[in-house]
Amino acid sequence: MKRILCTGITGFIGRHVLSIFQNIPQVEIVAMGRCESSLRLLGCPYLVCSVEDFSVKLLDTIKPIDAVLHMAWADLDNYRSPIHIEQHLFHHYRFLTSLLNAGICDITVTGTCLEYGVVNGCLQEEKYYCQPSTSYALAKDSLRRFLEEYPTTPPKILKWLRLFYTYGDGQRKHSLIPLLLAAIERGDKTFPMSGGEQLRDYLEVTELARSIAICALQQDVTGIINCCHGTPRSVRSLVESVIQQHQANIHLELGHFPYPTYEGMAFWGNNKKIARIKALYSKSCGFVL
């Protein structure tokens, strides 16, 4: 039995990751979060604690822990807020290094494709020098660098998952697709959006959850791992597919919003590393991707 301490498990992506793990008999999840009422509903052991208040003494109540999957991060509604650098970065650094100091060296952390900065084209994990353009992305990339340099005995097994764009059940209501679905349900005649010509790398959330789970369970492929589809798709194409799926009669008001300045117009991920992990480990981890 492998016991994994998971943060962020009650969030949009985390709930889908938990569902994957709960169907693998040889894995037990210990959830960590600040809201006991939400944790109690998960059907797994849990620890009521925030990242900033964590102490290694709490591990005595949930031992043994074999690995950590860290998905928690606050204030994702404002990528530019200085709070990501001034507070969150160091809270998460102290949390993860305290686990490393306690001898838990198998660590998987979710990062973001925004760490690459304002670039275009196919993004490969080891090719680009990151130049993040938002406080959130800078904090994430700095956390990765700090962890890479942190000395541990035995050597750490660090897997840094750069998540690209995802959508699906449970997504925040102010995200693009939930806003579109709400407009369709209301019977709106128009839907305001950007020009929609941006090329992005989209994964449906259950597919992303499988990728995160399998990365956390394996130990051989480490470092930065793009969690992505590997194929560019325009924002407009995604929106139009949702409209068609729901057979809705709604007109796209293209160009209503400007394109964001903190990301390139056309970028997607190289997925060779995650494809290798899936090919090697999906069956041995207990599920097929």
C-alpha cells in the first residue's frame, strides 16, 4: 500500500485526481486542507491544516506517508497579484522543504505552462529558459528552482508538472467554458469573447487527472513534465465545439475582449515525456490511459 499526502484535492482538478486514486486498490490518499467539512466528504483519511500553518509534528498523526502530491495554491483569480511572491511562494517552500527534511523525498508538484513566459511555438521542458510574466508564474517557477537546489538525503525524487489548459466538470464559474454554458442556459443571443485566434493546448480534466496520478505514482521520469495534449487548438474552435455539442443558437461576439498580454498567441506543449510515462507505467499503476 502506497500512502500519498495530497493537497488541493478538493479543488477543480484535485477532485478528479482523487477519483482516479480511489479506484487503485494499492493506493491510499491522505487529504490535507483547511476546510474540514469538505475533507470529511472525500471518503479518505484527512489532515485539517493549511500550507502556511503546517508543522512536521502533524505527520505523527498520519504516518506513514510515502509520497506527496502538492496541487494547492491560492488566489488563482488574480495571476498578477504580488501575494504570490510575497506570501505564497515562501509558505509553499517551507511546507515542501519540511516534508523533505522529514524524509519524504518523493514529491510531485503542479506548476503552470505560464512559467515559460510570453513565447510561441511548441514548448519543450528542457529547451526554454523561463521568463514568467506574471507574479503567479514567477512564484511557481521560483519554487521549482528552490526545490531543485535543496539538498536532501536520500536524494529527492522531484516531479514538476507543468499544466497547460484544462476544462470540464467543476471548473470555476468565471472560466471561459462555464461562462459560455451559463449564457447558453440563459438563452443569450450573443457571447462576448476575445478574437479567439489564440492557439492553446487543451486537456479535458479527467484526462489531465490521469496524467497527474500516474506521474505521482512513478519515480523514474522526473524533473519538469509537460501535462498536455501536444496539439494546438484555437480558443474559437473549442468554443464552437461546445456550442455545437449543445445545439445552441448563440452568436460569438468576437473581439469584445483584448488578448491577454501575459501569454503568447500560439503555444502548446511537447508531450513526449508524459507519453513515455503513460506507455511505461499505466498498467503497472493500476489503470490504463
